[in-house]
Amino acid sequence: MTEERFVAPKNLKYFTYALITIGVISFAIGFFTDPQRTWANYLLNNFYFVSLAIGAAFFISIQYIAQAGWSAAFKRIPEAMAAYIPFAAVFFLILLIGVHSLYEWSHQETLATDRLIQHKAPFLNTPFLAVRLVIFFSLWILLTKLMRQTSLKEDIEGGLAHFHRSEKLSKIFIFIVAVSFSVFAIDMLMSLEVHWFSTLFAAKTFISAFLHGSAIITLIVILLHRNGHLNMLNRSHLHDFTRYMFMLAIVWGYFTFAQFMLIWYGNIPEETAFYVHRWHSPYQFLFYASIVLNWLIPFLLLMPRKTSRSKLAMIPVIVLLMIGYYIELYYEIWPATVHDAKFGLLEIGTFLGYAGLFSLVVINYLGKANLVPVKHPYLEESMQHHF
Amino acid sequence: MYKTSIRGKLIEGDKSLSQISHEILAPIDAKTPRWWYIAMTVSLAMFGWGLYCKYITITQGIGTWGVNNTIGWGWAIINFVWWIGIGHAGTAFSIFLLILRQKWRTAINRAAEAMTVVAVFCASLFPLLHMGRPWLFFFIFPYPNTRGPLWVNFNSPLFWDFVAISAYMLISASFWYFGMVPDFATIRDTTKSKVKKAVYGFFAFGWTGSSKEWLRFEGLSFVLGGIAAVLVVSVHSIVSTDFAVSVEPGWHTTIFPPYFVVGAIFSGFAMVLTLVTLMRKLYKMNDFITDSHVDAVCRILVFISLIMGTAYLTEIFMAWYSGSQYEMYTFFQNRITGEYAFQFWAMFVFNALMPQLFWFKSVRKRLWIVFIISILINVGMWYERFNIVITSLSKNYLPANWASYSPSIIEIGFFVGTLGMFAAGVLLFFRYIPMIAVSEIKSVAKFNNEIQPTQHHE
């Protein structure tokens, strides 16, 4: 079957280098002018891009577990995205230096007086956080690497053995990611508002990662297709990618609504605090903006059969979803750390830097192997996919 | 394109289309087996006892139950939620697997849908009788009335429940029925008995099988499917708000809506598995319900079980993390340990731990283990509802109000009665309705012979 190599255009690489430079400069400027804001910004971008990578890895696992055939031809793209996880690991370890600027529970003086923080201290303390981060990232890196290796071996040797092994690894991965990403979301985002708790928060964060990860996979597939790769991409494939975004956008809306509605209805101060704290402009606006961008627009625009198979409609929705995710995280992180809704060139620059790095990683890893997993048992199903 | 070499065959044996019809429809024309009469008698006896208990409840009142002031919701609500949960799988199967284009669903969806209708009916009896004066149940309809400006409380999840469940009942029953129309026509055209010809002919709506009819038929199933997919999620989310909108410790938690939906699908799938293993054994449907079908359901169950386990752990962790002494008490002294520890651990073991055995192919291959686990999952799901309904109510904020609960014989009889009713419904379904969707099975028959890519491609 079609062997295909992706060779990154030189200009594209230079472009990502330029973006990374912008990011480094913005980050450096921010660090000297407003360190707290910069740490918040750092957390946001790290979380943003690691969730895309985790979402992508989860996407591969789900394909194996559900024995989905249609997506086989495109599995190198989520694989390349998952290759970003080691980079994220380094960033998150660096984040430990900034713990004091972000997390109230790390302050000795509040710990001395606050009964609730004292109660949570056995879990929420910097050494244990560091241990958890190391464990989570080692597991994620180990499993994604193993999955990638198996897939590359399959390319050479073929046969069903690697296929079954991939399935087994996928099972282990979802097993681990279910627990670890939940705790990770609690650590990184929920504990910013140290007194607040919501049982659905971790699940919502996970769905968000999966939703936006799938959107980026779709975007990369469409961009590669535009540049003359992945010629087998047809409207049925597009429709299936859309289905992921559409379905996950609905689940996202459902989780967001469930969390908000139950807290609103129960009206217990310790729970409503999270929303009350954000119930003024501009955060109130962001609350609605996040719902519109992450749920309403994908829901309405991707529903008709026509738009759900058209790149012309999908690309804007994906771009809006990317903005929506930024807003969602901004809404969670900023009021708890920086308090004032500061947003400017620093944030944009840092985001561009991360986007550049993420793209560079993806480009490099796409180039390292066949763009199409040539001996994947479902490749034929995928190539001839039509419904 | 469908890789049978990897995925396994959808239909075993090389069958022609007419063979498929004959084999699936055979039990309808065959003589009723003796076990059927025995099973039916037992079910009807259970049903009869249930009727007696309902009679006692209606004539003497809720006082005949074990509920008290503190624990106002007893077995009735546990069973209501349990049955509704089971009733979810039909639609979950048909719709979600239809949307996901899972071709193996064709062998199982009919049984699942039939089960839905019966289970939802069983479920609706409980809140009806729990009202105390069921003859006034129409007070729950929101309509202008002569009782003064007395409207239902639109803010009440109990009212949402009524709306969601009645809508769900209507849609799932029509979805099931319309799916059967082509099969009824097949029976009408093949049966030799005149009575059957007339009866099935009536229900077949004069189906001729023209392409126009098929077009409309497919359109209708997609529309109904789309509506039902939303309802599946809404029904159990709303059932969960019966609990979650309160401020009761252990009830008021944001994870409840999705956790209930997943739990419902879990119990429903388990019930489908119970039914199809029975169908396979009793009616020798091995060629249609193949090992790979059972395997697929097991895979779904292990995945859902994982979600359930994560949800249980999240709840326990959050109870501690919240630092709220009421939450901590409920979870650590009234669930994991304490008076109701058995029920908690029964739930945890049956729902989160035991289905993990399905990771192993050797377990998935042994039909009798699969059968036992599928039943135990539903036992576990029953205990889950017990855990939720009883433990939180029994010991909440005011220790002076604390109480215990055990069901009365009338409540037990009521539950046994619904089990009998469910079993009777399923038996009638086995006997009089094609238990596998013939027309849908035929539609996947063509995938049995793998098309070689060289004939098609390049």
C-alpha cells in the first residue's frame, strides 16, 4: 500500500522557530515585569498543550479498544501529538518552582491558620505534588512510547501480533489515564481554588482534553491533506472526525451544565464560591463565551450533514474551539491567581511560543515514520471508508 | 469493507438470506417448549404476589412499607432507579451503536429494545404507587385545572422525572415497534397459520418492502434514534437530580448526572448480556449471537466498569478532600464502614472489581462465567442504589433524626412482582416476536464474505 513520507517544508520549520523565539521573549519579559501573571500564564499554556497530547493518546487507545477501522490511516497524527508529553513533563517540573505564585495551599502562613488547608495538607503539599507529577508523566511517557514503538514495528513486520499488543497497551493506558489525569486535573486546576471542590471537575477537564485533542487531530489531518498528503481522506472520514467533535462538544456542554446547575440549585456557599467569585465582568462574559465556543457553535454548525463533511465549515469551528479552550482555562486559572483579568501581548506571545513548539514536535515526529501505518490490519477498511 | 478475518464473522455458517429468515423465525412457528410453560407459570406466580402487594399498598397505604419519617424513600425508589437503569440499554444499544455503525448490534438490538419497554413499565409502577393515592396521579400533569391556581412545581426534579420518563417510554416503544414492522411482514408472508397471518399482517401495516418504504423506514429510524439518544441521557440525568439537587450529604454532588447515566447503561448492558446468553442457549441462536458478539458486550462492560470504579473513587476522595464533616461521615462511617458496609462493598466488588475479569479472553469465552457476572453486575447496581438512597437519608445532619430501615414483606413482594412481570414480558417476547431483527441481520450478511481489495481498489 501507499508509502508516504512527510517532509517538513523548510519555511514551516523556520516559522515554528520564530514562534518559539516570540514565546521565549514574551515569557522572559513577563517574568521580570509581572512574575505572578507569568506563572499563571505558564500553567495555562502547559495545561493547554499537555491536554491536547493526552487527548490525542486517548484517541488512539479508543480506536483500538472500539476496534474502529476508519481512523487507521490517520493514526500517525495523534501519535505525533502524543510525542509532546515528554516536553510537557519538563515544563511541569519547572512549574514546581512557581508553586508559591500559583497555589494558596503552598503558603506557610495560610497553612498555619486555615483549617481546611490543614485538612488537605497530606495531599496538597509540594513534595507529594512533585512525586505525583513524576509518576504520572513517567507512566504517560512510557505507555505512549511503547504504543509508538509497537506501531512502528508493525510497519516493518506486519502481522497481527503488534495489533493485539497495541490493543493491550491501549487498555492499560486508559486504565492509567482515567485515574492519573483525574488527579492531575485536581492538582493543577481545582486546587487553585483550594477551598472549592466538585466531583465532576476532573471528568469535565478530561472531556475537554479529549474534545480539543480530537479537534487538533482533525485540523492537522486537514492541513496535511491540503498540502498533498493523505490522499485517501474523503468526506466520510471528515464526517467521522466531526462526529468526535460534535459528540464531545455535547458531552462538554452536558458536564459543564451539570456541574453549574447542581451547584446553583444546592446553593451551598462553600460550593457556589467558585462561581460567585467569577460572577462579574469580564469573567461573567468569559463564562458565557466558553459555553458558546465550546458547545453551542460546534453543536449548531456541525449538526447538518452538509457542514459536517465540509472542511470549509470544520476549520473555523476548530479554530473557535481552540480559542474556547483557552477561555475555559483562563476562566479557571486567572481569578484564582492573578485576580484581575489581565490579557495582552505577553499572553499572546507565550501562547504563540507554545503553539510553535507543539507544531515543531508534531512536524518532527510526523517526518520520522511513514505517514500512513502501512501494515495496520484495518488500513484497507480505512482507505475504502464510505458511508 | 469489513475485515471479517480480524473482527470475526457476524453470522456463523454460510447462510442464504432465506435460511436466515427461517432460522430466526422458527421458534414462532414451532411448538411452545415445556420449559417456557414452567418459566411462565413461575413468573406469573411472582407477578400475582406482586399484584397482591400492590392491592395491600393501595387499600391500606404506604404504612405497610418499611419506610419511616427519616428514610422516606425505601425499596420503591431503589427499584425504580434500578429498573429505569436497566431500561436504558435498549436505546443505548440501538442508538449509540447505530450512530457508531457497530454492525454487531444487529443481532442484539431487538432483545435490548424489547427489554427497555418492559423495564420502563416496571419502573414507572414504583413512583406511581409511592404517591400514596395513585388514583390522583394525574395531578402531576401540568394543565389548567379547577383546583385553584394549583400547578405542579416546575422546579421539582420529580416533575422533570415524569416528563422525561413518559417521553422516553413513548419514543422507545415506537422505536421498538417500527423496527419490527418489516419482520412482522416476513412472518405474515411465511407463516402457514391463518390466525397468525391475520394478526401479524395487521401489525405489519401492509408492509410490502418496496424501496420507497425502506427509504421512509430508514428515515424514521434515524429521526426516532436521534430523539431517543438525547432522551437516554436526559432520563437518567434527571433521575440523578432527584438526589443531587438536595443538600443531603452523599447526594449533593456534581458527578451524579453522568455517573447515573453510565451506571444505567452499565446495568442495561449487563441485562442484555443475560438475555442474549439465555437466547443463545435456549433457542440455539449460536450462529447469530456468536462468540464475538458476547465478546463485544463484555468489552463494553469492562470499559464502563472502569468508569464506575473511577467515579466511586472520585466520590470517596472528594468526600475527604472537601473537608466537610458531613460528607466524610457519610462516606467513611456510614458507607465504607458502619451499618451499611455490606451494601457498599457489595456494590464496589460487583461493579468495579469483578467485571475487570473481562479483561481476560479466557473469561470472555466461557459463557457460563459471563452469564453469572452479568447477573452479579445487576445485583451490584441494585446495591449501588441502596447505598445512595438509604445511607444518606439514614444519618444526616441531625443525629436526633437518625433511623434505620428494613423493607417490609409488602415492599419485597412488590419488587418480586416486577421481576415476575419482567420475566413474563421477556418470555412473551421470545415466543411471539422475532427475537433477532431479521431484516437488519440480512443487511449485514453481505459482510460475511470479505471483498478482496484487488477487486475493488487500485
